[in-house]
Amino acid sequence: MPRAPQPFVGRPFIGSEALAAGFVNRHQLRTGFTRLFPGVYPARQTTPSLQDRIRAAWLWSQRRGVIAGLAAAALHGTRWVDSHSAVELVHANARAPAGVVVRRDLLLAGETVRIGEMTVTTPARTAFDLGRVGQLNSAVARVDALMNATGLSATAVAELAAAHPRARGLRRLEATLALTDGGAQSPRETWLRLLLVRAGLPAPRTQIPVSGPGGYPFAYLDLGWPESMVAVEYDGDHHRSDRRQYVRDIRRRERLERMGWIVVTVVAEDRPDRIVERVRDALERRSTVRPGRSSA
């Protein structure tokens, strides 16, 4: 098995550079590596990760492209980015290979940042791009996740948008920002929050801290209304993937209920109309704040 070029140990590399440096010969390059993008090869014979494909796309651009879109969001720490997502680049060469999407967007001063060797759109610019395209629910979920990862505010994105008055999708971005909340821990939580708001319920808070007798939070509720002590929790696959966490969640929920919280638990199989009905019923039962109760 040929050894990877030393400058790119464990990372994709440009084949011509490896040949010129003498780290591999043409036979080794042809038989020992599978090309990711034109001229770019992985460091080993494994399925490339999203990070590998991002770097490979950047190398394909001769290190000139700016990483953008979902790829930029992933580099900024966003979770829930599909590992098979196309890598977006702001780059002059529009003849992109499969798996790479090239845009010729205008990037103003201050809208890019360096992450390692690569140039990447800033969190605000990344949110500006993600919030203008696709279905509204998807756009909100993408921007929610980026805000959660970076601490980005909707105000910062709106200020950046003001510098691009002729950009496409500004109305979609405005609608996206009006619905974003960086507290969402998953796209499903974003979906749940939007479902409740669109049903006419008051906008819930997200990641609500609940403290124990010592004053330290023992729980952070997905979303809810602390003044009414009503919470909504999305129950994932703990019972299948992490039994210990599932048991801890049960004990935590019991403790919350002893404190007076109504916890509405939502699972993937629940019908949207039934979710709204259960939450509305809980809020109606708690139309006033209980004296002496506190969520923090």
C-alpha cells in the first residue's frame, strides 16, 4: 500500500504534488488511490468523510475557493449536516465536478474567515446564504443549528443582509430570521417549535434551565413556557440507542413532575394535530403562574 504524501498525512492530497515530491509514483497513484475529484485523492482507501470531501473540493479549486453553505456550517461546528451534502464553493471556475457546487457570489470584506488553511464564509455570511434558499422549515432548521453551534444572532445576519440589498431570496431570509431560535438542539426540535407557533400558540422558550434545591440546573427543557410550568420534550431513540440515557430521562421527567411541571413528551409517531391539541390542553390547565414555583 503506498504511503500518503507527508504534507497531507491522513488528508486528501493533490496527485500532481505527490508525484512531484516523489511520495508516490504513477502506478501507485493509479492503483492505490481512488480519485475524489479531478486531480485530488484521499489519503487512504476508506469512505471519505464530509471533512475529507470539503478539503478535497478546496484542493480541486487549487486552494482558491471559499467554502460556503452547509460545508461552511459544518466547519463552524454545526451538527446534523448530511455527510453526503454537496460541497459549496465560491469560486470562479463554474465547471465543477459531481459533488461540488460552485457559486460566483459577491463576498464583501469581513465575510470570510480562515479555518486552518482554508478560507470559509463567516457564521453570519453562512447563515445569510442558508436562510435564503430551500423550504422555509429547512432554512430555519439550518440557521437554528448554526446559531446553536456559534452563538450567532439574527441581528448579525440582518445587518450583513443590509449590505446586499439586491441579493436573491431576501424575503425568504427575513421570514427565516423571524422564526429562528438558536436554542434548538436538533432539526426535529425546530420542526416542533414551528408547529406550535404556526398553530397559534405563544412562542415557547428553548433550552429552559430548571434548578434543584442547590440552585444548580439539573435539566434543560427542549422548549416550553416557564411561567406556566409547561414543557414540551422531543423523545428520540434513546430507548434503542442508549438505554442508560433513556432511564435517566425517565427519572428526570419524574422529578420535574414532582416539582409541578407538566411535561408533554413527543415522539416521531405522533400526529401534528394531536401534538398541538395536547400542548394547548396543558397550557389551558396552567393559565396562571403557580406561587413559589421557579424554573431557574
